[in-house]
Amino acid sequence: MQPAPNAYIPPLRFHFLTRFYDGLVRWTTREAVFKNALLAQLGSAPGERLLDVGCGTATLSVELAQRFPEARVVGLDADGAALAIARGKAAGARARLDLEQAFADRMPFPSGSFDAAVSSPFFHHLTYDTKRNALVEILRVLRPGGTLHVADWGRPTNFPLRAAFLLVQALDGWETTRDSVAGVLPEMMSQAGFVGVRHTRDFATALGTMALYSAAKPG
């Protein structure tokens, strides 16, 4: 069955499971390890305007706001239930950030609005066409020379990790996650117009291979 236009898959596929998302991700994906690596990849001076695409419950957005208190940090997600958790999390951490409810392939921002964009595990929730359109939108809202840093499920690096990823596919959908198994995200970044596309690291987790990528908008 084809997803409805602008449909999205919520965390853990079902809305009633959203409240369990943070705990499950923390213990099954080595979240602290790969997100610290993603932030290190972003660098110490990424700019004054930072975007977290598909921010979900805003774990990464809060960390961005705390590490870069002078920056304007914006988290974007289509899921209202996840954003409700995100707002509570941001308030509890006293993190200064903006949260916007919108789809990644139709962002409510002017072109060139951000110096850098990050995303962590998000793209595997999208169909191939929506991935492509979201990447084009990210390119649009970045300034010339702005950078994109992504952590998401990647091509499994061995058979046990491929077998482990079957659980993610069962939860998040076979159509959307087959692109992860094929490892096509770097190619899609290049096709969207990004330059300097790199597959920077892989992390073995209980649910599969978490991959990190980086790219830039032409200057």
C-alpha cells in the first residue's frame, strides 16, 4: 500500500508507542555515541542558525541548543505528539530552541535561512521520493557553503547486523527502509545538488548499522 501524500511514520510506527521511543533508542542504538560523533562532525563553530530536520522528541535539538547557546536552533518535525514531548524536554533542560511542525519536503523557511542542518535517525521513515524532495528542501534552506550532517540506518556491514535490522524494517516499514539497506542516501544527496558528500563513519548497534554522512551546499 502506498502512503498517503505527506503521510509520515511516527516513532516506533504507532502513536501510542511514542512515549517509549526515547528509552528504546537510548538502549538499542548507542544513541549517545553516534550523536556525539555527529556533533563532533558538525564542528565547534557551525554558525548562528542551526536546523534539526525530523527532530522527533528533540534529543539532538536540545544538545545543539546547550552546546551552542548563542545560536538560533530550530527543530522541525511533522509529528505533533513527538513535538509535545520535545517541548517538555526543552523546558526541563532550559534549552532555548524553536520547534516547528511541518514536513521536511515543505519547510516554512526562506531560502538560505540556516548555516548548518543535522538529522538523526529520520530519513529511513521517508519514501524514496520524499527523501529526495526533503534533501532538495534542505539544500534550499541552507546558505551557500552551509553543511548537512546526517546519522541514519545505513547499509549493514555484516550478516548479523543485516538480520538485526529486520526488526527496524518490520516497525518502520519495508518500503522506506530498503533504501537504508541499499545505502543510497549519499547518492541521493549528490543528486539533490550537494557537494563533498562523504560517508564518514559506521556504528554497530543492536538493531543494525548506524551510518554518518556529511555534505555541503555549493558556495
